[in-house]
Amino acid sequence: MPKINFFKKNSHSKSRQKQKIGISRKQNLIGWAFIIPGAILIFLFYFYPIGKSFFLSLQGGAGLNLRFAGLANYKRLISDSLFTQSLFNVCIYLLIQVPIMITLALILAGLLNDQQIKFRSFFRTAIFLPCATSLVSYAIIFRSMFALDGFVNTILLNLNLIANPINWIGQPWTARLLIVLGLTWRWTGYNMIFYLAGLQNIDPAIYEAAKIDGASAFDRLTKITIPMLKPIILLTTIMSTNGTLQIFDETKNLTNGGPANATLSVSQYIYRLSFEYVPRFGYAAAIAFVVFILVAVLAMLQVKVGDKR
Amino acid sequence: MKKKLAVLFLINILIFAFSGLTAAQSGDQVTLTVWCWDPSFNIYAMEEAAKLYRDINPDVTIKVEETAWEDIQTRLTTALSANQAATLPDIILMQDNALIKNVSTFPDAFYDLTNSAIDFSKFADYKIALTTHNGKNYGVPFDNGAAINAMRVDVLEEAGYTIDDFTDITWQEFIEKGADVRKKTGKPLLSVIAGQPDLLMVMLQSAGTWLFNDAGEVNIANNDVLKEIVDIYVELVDKGIMVQVNDWDQYISSFNSGTVAGTINGCWIIGSIVPQKSQAGDWRITNIPRLASVDGSVNYSNQGGSSWMVMANSKHPQIAADFLNKTFAGSIELYETILPSSGALATYLPAGDSEVYNMPQPFFGGQKIYSEITDYAAQVPQVNYGVYNYEARDAVGAAITKIINGQDVDKALQEAEETVKFLMW
Amino acid sequence: MKISKFKLALYGKYLFLIIISFLSIFPLFWMFVSATNASVDVLAGTLLPGVQLKENLTKLLANTNLLRALWNSFKYAAAATILSLFVSSLAGYGFEIYHDKGKDILMNILLLSMMVPFAVIMVPLYMMFGNANLLNSTAGFVLPTISTAFLIFLFRQSSRNFPREIIEAARLEGLTEFGIFFRMYIPVMKSTYAAAAVITFMNAWNNYLWPLIIMQKPEAQTMPLLISNLTSGYVIDYGVLMLAVAISVIPTILIFLALQKNFAEGIVGSAK
């Protein structure tokens, strides 16, 4: 955009613009200088191996015994019931979990940015803690709470909400619900931190002005907070979309993909194909690239909608 | 011409000198690195073996690096796939159920022990079958996975039974008596982790069959033994003789807390039974039930177990093989040392006759459990776990979950077979 | 009437926060309680502190090299955090402040780098480091973690609310572009830096797969690998395990506590 502007202006008055060309070009170059170190490292340590694994995805066979197979791995995917099952599972997680978590994180960030609330630093720390809690201990306690004779069933039985204990981990949909709960529990505080940090960059004078103008709390949320936080909301949405479609820790530790693969995630399937089963890195890479395209398309849509300046 | 000859001569001398130098070095100090897991069991045993070997060959130092099994597998697969085998150690401990997979995937990665001095006939036959691929021996069998039926005799007594009533029996008898115990005491006799087919596989091996036939083809959908086993499994659950739990910690807790009056597993499960000191004296072990209708089915089986392997990339494979030969494959003394403090039971058969193995164990009411287990190990039927063992295990685990939730047995097993076939292309 | 309604809403907010906080803390509380209990009691689900803490600690120190693992984890996490905050915030600033079409496209391309599971690029990456002779080296450990698309994107998005007047004013005062970044941008954006530091430290501290394969020497063992070893025995001592995981989360909590006031101070407070 700025480039077009400068060409237009350039035709009008050359001498005055000459100086500006200099700065603009210089600034443009300086901008690249800021970017280059980070970009090079990413190309070196991410894109180079990604490129290599793309070539791997065109190779069939197991272990070291690989040969070029064209798109055979990709064709195979269509008839792979474990792949379609795992893709279905992660899409369910994405559809249910990400909106809930983002909304909850926004509400919590709004509450904890409110000067009226006391003990904010306590609440902030408490809500952040789940993502720091070790996966090992959280998996053990989650599974025991949702066991047949666990805490959750005991409470529901005592409240007469259910007649018989629910086999949470043993049934496909309740097990998926557990994964959604687990994800939300662990990552809501994590996302909240970004919102809180983002809120600190908003000038309080804007809120003061809105208050003077008589804006209600709801108005301030929808007219100031959310628009100002939009870049960060975009960030967390892309991160969560990516994280959920690549979910691994939760399904491995909470349900280990069970019952009967009802919670198996794509990443867990990739891991099994690479390190538990007879290793098939080519096929595993093909699966990864299908998910890659899915995440990339979703992320680009999100950028299109949410990244307007 | 003379110059050239002189140069060649010089080079020859240099090569000779260097080769002499390296030879001298290898006669000096040798460090063998070992990857294995579990400080109170495998690592302890390895360190004792190192002490023993120091007297035989003082130049060799054994360096044990604790590494969890899953971590060993990840490093192994990554390093071998990336052609970086140099980073791997000299000796690794390998889970038996993954051994053939790794050997067949990375044929040149493991040192062939067939022509070393190791006498493989001194180990239980079934362990040798698990460590042999294409007629070559790749592992020195170590820990014992012989299946045991561990039971709380105080609970049995309450229902009017003794441990002898559960010895040398069939699954049908187990179900009858188990239902009776359940009725009289309210306690199930077994617990299993839902979706994990370990018990099914213990039963399969007791009948000498597996999820693959001898030719390595999948043997799930038309496996009549497996179908009968599945029926028994479902009956055990339906009659409340066996409860399903969600994970390993709940499984351990089910018998530690006394909710369940027994368990069937590899003999290494003893290590998780004895920490519950309030149950001391109440436990006994016996052999597992057999399948009445299957010819050749016995009261013995296996679950888990591991073996030592030498990496082909080791700088001193012969020394590593010699170390294993003189310790794990040749020293009763070693097994006598490691048993009392670690309960580390081996599959080295000569050790079973030693005095230490015949010591009565107070936790088990004075039963000589170790020599009994060594006897069991000698009678475990041979099966070949095959290259695609993990694939089949997961598929059967999914099938048993579906069956317990009401799906037709044939359909579920058919799906499992198709899944494994798909993964075997 | 209006006041009571306001009060009611306030109480509702407190109730909501208390419930969420309770749910959030409970597993952590259980973890710390379990660290003081014997394995059998941990499995029985005891919620009361026990008397086994000393014994668990003795066992943990006897069976593992806890201090070495803590130090290794800390060293790598600190190095990764400092380096990646610097490199990524530079890039994020560059992407936003000097944005044009080319840079926007590059940013989108960089985002693609995080969309492939690590398990898939692990072998090529390992091969690369093996060929460069960087296996078992600190550089090998830290290099791939320095620049992440996520952090760059975080700083780019956060920079959108950075007041441009500050830049204009600084330019008029004769500050160089890098001078503006160091003297103006970093202090103003400290809440973003704080969030990024907490998250990056935590991720580096918990990093599992890459350290597992790149650092194979026991001298370089980190906390996640130590914990993996504790769960790998035939018999798992849950009391000792819980003590180890409890110790391993303390540093992240301390970092959070140290930096969390930055999530409360507004932009005005930090500009001073």
C-alpha cells in the first residue's frame, strides 16, 4: 500500500518526495533487517525439514526400505479407517472446544482486568496454573475423577441427576467430552494471559471517554475491548485451531485414544505409525500434510476475516 | 619409480603403526554403554553384572544410562532412520514384543549373537523363540514374564476355597468358582484395563496360538481360539468376576485397595502387590486357567519380558557379547545376587535350582514363589509375536471394547483383521 | 435498588471466579498433597497431606540426579526464552511497524511452519543436526527453539496497538529505528514480553521429544526425561513420581508469579 502512495505522490513534486523516498526505502530495508534473523531460523529449522518430509511423503515402504511411490500414500489415506476416524475426532474437538475456550478466556480476562474485583492476582495465578500443572498428575486425577466409582459419578448420583453411574471413559461421546473438558481446563488460562497482556496495551483514556459518553459495560466490551483485542483474538484462534487439530498430549494421557479409537487424534496416529508400529515415515508424513492443508486453509480464512488493519 | 615405492613403503609402515596403535588401544580400556529402564530391577541387575564382569575382564567398564522403554524406542527409530547409528549405545534392553519388529525393520542394526559363545539352550524355549529372527539369535533373554494367577487366600477362604481349588483348572471352572466367590464375598477375582487386550493375549499364548499364523499372516477373524477367548472374557465381565478399569494406576489400586481379590499377569506384577504391607501373608500364586476345548492348551503363558541386545554399530560387539555370555547367560551367582533385593526373576533356567530361588516368601505365606515361577516359565508355549504385533494388539484392543459395548463378535474381529491387514501393506 | 443490583452482579462475578479457580487449582493441590504420601495412599486418592515427604524426597534423590536435571532444564529454558524473545520480538516488530504486502505474505508463510506435527520433521531435523555434528550439544538443543512463528506472530499482533505517535516523536528526536525498538518499544510492550516469557519458558521447560533425541547423554538429562524414567518401571512409586512432578512445575509458577503484575499495569503505567 505505501508503495503505491509514494509513486502517486512522486509524480507531483519530485524534490519534496525525494527525501521521503529515501526514508521509506531505508525504513523498508530496516524493516527487513528486523525480520531476517527470525525468518532465516524458521526456514532453516522448519521449512527445510518440512520440505524433506514432503519428499518422504512421496515414498512408500517401511523402515529404511523406502522407494518412490508418487501419490500412492495420499491415495491410501482415503481408505484408511483409522485416519478418517482420527480426522473426524479432531474436527469434533475443534468445533466444540475452541469456541468455548476462547469465549471463556475472554470473559475471564475481562473480569480480571476490572479494577472493582479484588484478589485479582490470586485469581489470575489460579486460572493460569492448569497449563503449568504436570500432564502426568492431571491425567491421573482426571481419570480417577471420571472413573465408574469416581468423584463425578458420586456427586451426580447423590444429586439424583443420574440413576446409574456413567462410564465416562468407556463410551465414545462421553470420552470425547472428557477430552474437550481436559483441553478447556488446561488451555483457557493460557489464552487468558494473552488477552490480559493485550488489554494492558489499550489506553485507559479510551474507556474513560466511553464512560463519560455513557457507554454501558456491555457496550464497552463489544465496542472497545473486542475490537481492540481483535489482533490477539485472531492469534489465539489460529493457535487453538492449530493446537486442537494437532492434539496429542490429552488423547494419549487421558484416554490413550480409546474407547476403540473414539478419541484417537491424528497426531497420535502419526506417532503410532512412526514409533510404535513398523515405522512408516512416508505414510505418516502424507497424513501430516493433509492436516497441514486443513490447518493452513482454516488459518488463512481466519487471517482474511480477522487481520484487516 | 623408486620414489613411488618409497612412498608406498612409508604408507605401509604408517598403516601398520596405526593399526598396531588401535589394536593396543582396544586391548586397553573399553567402555560399554547400556540403555535400560527401572533402577530397582534392570539397572540394578546390569550394575551387579558389571561388578561381576570386572573380575573377569578388568579392562571393561559398563556405563548404564537410565532410559525409559518408550524413549529407547523413539531414539532407536529416529537414529536408525536418520543414519546416525553412531549415537546409539553398545547394549540395549528391548521389550520382547517389539524385538522382531525392530530386527526386521532395521536388519543391519543389531549384532547377530548366533555364533557367539552364548548357550541359548539354558533359557526357556519360548524366550528364545521371541528373540530369534530368520534363524539368528539377536537377544539374551532377561526378565521373566511367565504368567501367574495371584490370589488373596483370605478372600477365597471366606467363600470356602483354597488356592489348590484354582490350580491346574480350566477357565470354565474358574468362572464357576469365581462367580461363587463373587456371590459370597462380593469381590471380583480379576481386574483389567478396558481396551487393553493383555489378558486375551495371555490366554492366546497359553493355547500356543497368536494373532498371526506361522506364515506371518493375520489370524484374527477366523481364529476360533480367539473367539472362544473373547467369549470367556465377556462372560467374566458379565458375571462380575472381572472388572474393567480405565488405566494402569486404577488397575494397581484395584488389588492394593482390596476391591479385587486377585490378578492374572506376568510375574513381574508381584512388585506392585507387595508394597501393600497390610495384605502380607494373604497372597498366594498359582498357574493360570487353561482353555478346556483347545488341544494343547496349558496352564502356562507369558506377559511382557525383555532381552539384552548388542548393537551392530558398537565398537566392541565381541566384548559386549562376551560380557553378556559370562553374566546374564552364564552366572547363577548373578541371579542369586539380584533376586533377593529386587525380586528380579530371570529366564535363565539353571538359576531356578539355586537355594535363593527356593527361599520361602513370607508375603506369600511361605510359598516358594520364585522356583515355582521358574517352573512355569519352562512350560510356556512358544509363539511368534511377529513383526506387526503392536498393530494387532491395538486392533484387538479396539475390538474387545466394541464387543463389550454390545457389538457382534464376528463383525468386530473382522474389522480388527481388516485394520491390521491395511497396516501391513 | 440500583446498588443492590450492582452488588449482586459483583457477587456473581466473585462466585464465578471462585468456582473456576477451585477447578483450576484442585489437580495442582492434589499433586502437592500426593507428594507427601506413600504410593499406595496416592492411588487410594487421599486428599490429606501425609508424612512421607521426607522419605519420597530421599528416594527421589537416591534414584535420580534431580539437581542436575533441574539445572539442565533451567539452563536450556532460560537460554531459549531470552534468545527467542529477542529474535521473535524483533521480527514481530518489523512485520507490523514496517508492514507492506511482501512482509504480510512472508508472515503468512512463516505461520505455515507450525502446522506440521513435530514427529514428522523430527527425523530430517535430526539428520541435519547429525550431519552438522551438533548432536549432544547445547547449540543443537537450543537452535530450533529460538525462532517460532507463534512468538513472531504474537509480537506482530500485539504491536498493532503500539501508539505510532511514539515512533514519530522518537524519529523527530533523532532516534534510529533500532533505537526506537530498544528504548521505546520494549518498555511499553512489557506486558506482552511478560506473557511471551512465561509461555516460552514453560514450553521450553516441558519440551520432551526434541531433547529426548538430540541430548542422549545422561549428563544433559532434563526434568521431563527424568519424570519419564520414573514412570517406566514395573513398579511405579506414585508418591515419588508426584513429588518429582510437583518440583518440576514450581519454576514455571515462580516465573509466572514474578511476572504477573505486568498483566495488571496498563500502558500508561509502563510508559512512565
